[in-house]
Amino acid sequence: MLASFVTACVFTSIFSVALGLFVYVKGPTKRLNMVWALMSLSIGLWGLGLGLMSNAGSHTEAVFYLRWIHYLGGICVPAFYLHFISVVLDIEAKNRKIIYSGYLICVLLQFANIGGELAGVQRNVGIFRYYTVGRFFYPFFAAWFFSCVAYSVFLLYKHFRRAAGKRKTQFEYMLIASIIGFAGGSTAFLPVFNIHVHPFGVYFMFLYTLLISYAITRYQLMDIEIVIKKTLVFAGLFVASYSVFAGFAYLGSVLFENVVRNRWLAMVPSVFVIALMLRPLENLLRDVTDKYLFQKKYDYRRLLRTFSDEVLTVLDLNMLVHLTVNTLVETIKLDNAGIFLYDEETEVFRTAASAGQGYSEYVLNGEEALIARMRKDGRHILLAEAGRRRALRADIKKKMHELGSVLVIPLMHRESMVGIMSFGKKKSDEDFTQDDIDILLPLARTLSIAIVNAQLFEKLSEAQAQAAQREKMAVIGTLSAGINHEICNPLGIARGQCEMFLLNLAEGVYKDKSLAELLEKAKEIMKKVMHETDRATLITRKLSSFAKPAKGEIEGNVQVGKELEKVISLVEHELELDNITITRDIEDDLPSIFADRKQIQEIFFNLIRNAVQSIRGEGEITLRGTLGVDKKVHIDVEDTGAGISGSHLPRIFDPFFTTKDPGKGTGLGLFIVKQIVERNNGQITAWSDPGEKTVFHLVFNAVEPDKTGSSEQG
């Protein structure tokens, strides 16, 4: 029984001192860490002195342990505990006089202790060889001890009742630890007052430091997680290495010593095994400590790296916000997360992306209290801070509960709020810490810039698409003469056939014809009329189809030959009028390409029109399509026009650059062509022999034949 009592005292002492040192090493300049370390040291001295005194070999030893270890620490415990609680509760300044009074009483009692007026020792008290016997100042010490601890616990309980979130959880663990720890430790007073009950409570004293340690590691009571983690890994490595070495040393001495006749040489295998297993063992121990002690922590370095390498480089707004939300949910392990973006037209914040459980579509009015507050101060709102750092209106809390959000961060760009990031609770039920906030706020600022850039890029793309459409419609206007001819010809033929039939019928040309013969003649004329009207309809359909804006949908079955023929049919009459011939050199088995069909037509149309305008007089346009050695489709549009000078060639794809006469070109044609080509994952280059020819070379990704079936060109 005595041995177990001494063991419990020594264990409590070692555990308390070790934790106190950890805390102090982590933050030697922090007042909270310093006070906690001093209190832990005091508890350690109290436990060590009690254990040594109760098992002392002589009266002199017992007195030494009593005065210079046991009560040297025990007298300081209530003073340090009061100070520690005051610092934790942020009431140190308010309690300053009480704290100083406690330290003064502590000093006076130490003088009484050293002078032998506080306590002495007596032999054979119950199972103990020696135990404390109270003297003149001992009742005062006991009263001081219990009143100070009771007052501190009362303060802790009062703040626990008013706290919320993580703070409340921290206070809860501290409260439980204090009640168990001091209730257990107070049983050591019983034998002193001749109450013959074994102080079993001392066995549970270690629970005080254990529960506080749990609060530290799980609820960030103090920032020492990394120290504990490294210590556990080191301790595990030491124990494992020592065990392996001892085991192999024993086996070596048994198995190899008789062979090699040298004990040290017999230990060589254990050295190799330790060298091989150290790194895997370290990784295993780190994973175990992460899983069972620090599983709620996430790798912020990975989060930052993912954002910088993958997220913030995206210019597509939809992809940017969805990738951001998915990355946050996956990395921080959230129930849900969402991004709301400001809609300038409706002046509301709409859900742009969401992931996890919770909302998928939600609209936040710009006048709501949640929005108004963040717009006013540009600060985040953390639900766990409600009532602690700043008051939070009930309607804001209600809105955050509707969103399933515990944290909202405004996405500020300059003085404007372009959006909101909403975070649901962590799957671990752990609150967001200050470390989390310190990581997420810079990410939010960077994300704001990325969103604004993506929005500008989106507007630029829309402007380019509109410019391309205007350019196309303007070009279609210049084709009006040819289009008019292409439509009027078949319609004229159809009308002529009908007029001739009616005229012949009126003049009696068919008077000798039977009814069956007249019907056959009418049938023949109707077939010709239908054929010619079909020709006109086909032309108008082609023109209407070409005039429609492209949707930007990438397909895998776009056949170059067919799309070229569609474009040629629109400009063929104009080419005939200008004495320009078109030569087609498209490989029969040319694969399809990945592209937007309408945009490919726009590319060919603009390049052919550009070639027509560069030819003065008779000329030729050659269209080539081949499969290159790089397994990509290569297309050449070559003309025998005036060519492009070497000084102008590098600038032909620049916006608003043109060599045409004023009023005959916007300078956007080739710029738009280049943008469309790149949007379809293609490349375009050009070279020219001034006065001879110009070649525009296009490269697109080919589709494998087995993915598209036939790639026959029409």
C-alpha cells in the first residue's frame, strides 16, 4: 500500500514538472505559460516531497523532505493556481490586488515553514513511516489553501456559465480537472487532523494534469501541440530503438557470440536493423500521434501550396470558385463551405459554389445585417466569438445558422466586397482557432484578387465574343451581293418555269394535250421549282447557321473538310466574281479534331476572307489539311496575294493593327482568330513572302479514330 502511494506521488510529480517544462519551453515570454509552469513545478514538488517523506528512512530525512520539497511546493500551489485562473479568464488586472496578497501570504508561510512553525513530522502514522503533524500556523495554511482554491474554482465556474464554443469547452475541462485534482489532493490533509482515512484521493492527482493536457492538445488551451508531438515521437523512437537493440543484443549474445567469439561484434546485426527501421518508425509514430492526438489539425502548408499552385492560377471564374470550395472542404475537413459572389445587376450575393452538406442555392440580400456588418468593418464573423470579443446580433446568428455556417469571411477588393466565403463546422466538432483564422484571412485576400481577375477575364472574353460577332455580321453584310445572286438565281429559275407554263397554257400551246399529259408537265415543272427553292433554302440556312454566335462547346467530331466546304459555299460566288480559285488538298483520312464547330467555321471564314482581300486581280487560295508526325491536325490557308512585310508580320495578331485603308478594316479580325484558335486549344502562326504569298498555319488536337468512329471528310 505504501509503495503504491509513493509511486502515485512520484508519477504525479514527474508528469506535472514535465508538462510545465514543455509549456515554458514553447512560450517562455508568455505570462500564461510562465504561471502554468510555476504551478506545475509547485505541484511536482508537493507530490515528490509527500512521497519521499512518507517513506523516509530517518526523522532527519523526513523533515528535510517536508520543509524543502513538500511544503516548498505545496504552499505555492494555491497562489499560482489563483494567478493561472486569472490569466486564463483575462481578469488578471482586475484581480491584481488579490493575486499580490496571495503571493504575500505564500512568502509569510514559507518563513513559517523554514522556521518549523508550520509543520513537523511524526512516525508511523497509518501505513506511512513518517507523516505531517500540524503546528501553530498549519490551520491558517489549511484555511488559506481551501479558500484560495475555492475562490479560483468559483471564478472558473462563473466564466464557464457565460462562455460559448471552444472557450466553454476549455473551461469545462479545466473545471473538471480542478475539482478532481484538488479534491484528491485535499485528502492528504486528513491524517494531519487525525482523521484516520487513507488519502486515496492522492492517487487521482495525476488526472488534473492529464485533463489539462487533454484540453491543451485538443482545444488549444495553450500552444504546445508541436512540442508534445515531437516529444512523443522521440520517446517512441527511443523506446523502440532501445527495445530492438536490447533484443538483438540478447539474441546476438546467444546465437552469434559462440560463433564470432566477440560480444560487441555479435551486436552488429542490431545496429543495421536500427538504422533501417528508424525512418519508417519515425513516420509511423508521427502518423499515430497525428491520428490519435492531433487528428483535428490540417496541413496548412499543403493548403497554401494547393492554393498557390492550383487554385489561384485559374482564370475561369466558375472553375476557380468550385476548386476553392472543394479544396477547403477536403483540406480542413468541413461539413460544408460556400462562396457567394456579388451580382451587380440585382445587388445581391448569389451562391457561386458550394460543397458538402448544406445549401446549394442561396441568395443574400445586400441589406441584410450579416452583409451590412461585414461591409462596414471588413472583418470576418466567427460564431464561437459571439458574446466574448464582440456582440453578435440575433438576426446575424440566425442567418449563419440558416447557412450552416460558423465562420464567414468577406472577400474584399479595395473598398468593395466582391463576395463572401462561408465555412460550416469542422467534422471534428472543433472550433476554428486563431491559427485557422490567421491562415484563412490571407487566403481570402488573395482569392479576392483572383476572383476579380477572373471576372475581368470573363468580361474580356464576352467583349471579344461580341466583337467577333460584330465583325462576322459586318463581313456577312459585304457578302450581300453574292448571297443575293445565290438566292435570286434559283428563285428566278423557279418563277420562270411557272410563268412559262401558265403563258403556254393561256396561248393554247397545250390545247392538244390530254389531261394526263398536262399533269405530267406540271409535275415536271413542280420538281424543278422544288429543286431550286431547296437550293435557296439551303443557302439561307447556311447563312443563318453561320450568323449565330458560337456556344463555346468543345466537340470531338469536328471534321475539317466538311466545315471548310460550309464556309466555301458562302463565299464561292464572290470568289468567282473576283477570279479567285480555291484549291482543296485535304487528306481523305484526316482525323476529326477537338473544337467548337461554329468557332472553327469562324476561323476558316475570317482567314479565307482575309486571303480574298489580300489578292489583287486573279489569284488562288490553297487549303491543306494533313496529319503531322506529332499526331495533330495541321491546316494551311495559303494565298497568292500581296504578302505581309517583315516589319508588320509580328504584329498582325495584335488588336486594332491593320494595314488596310482607313474605314476598310477594324484590326480585330486576326486578333479574334488567334483568340478563338487558342480557346480551342490550338495554335496559329503565319509567314509570308512579300509580293508572292502568305500562309496561315493552324494546329489542332486530333481525335483518335476509335473514339469518333469514321472521320471521313465530306
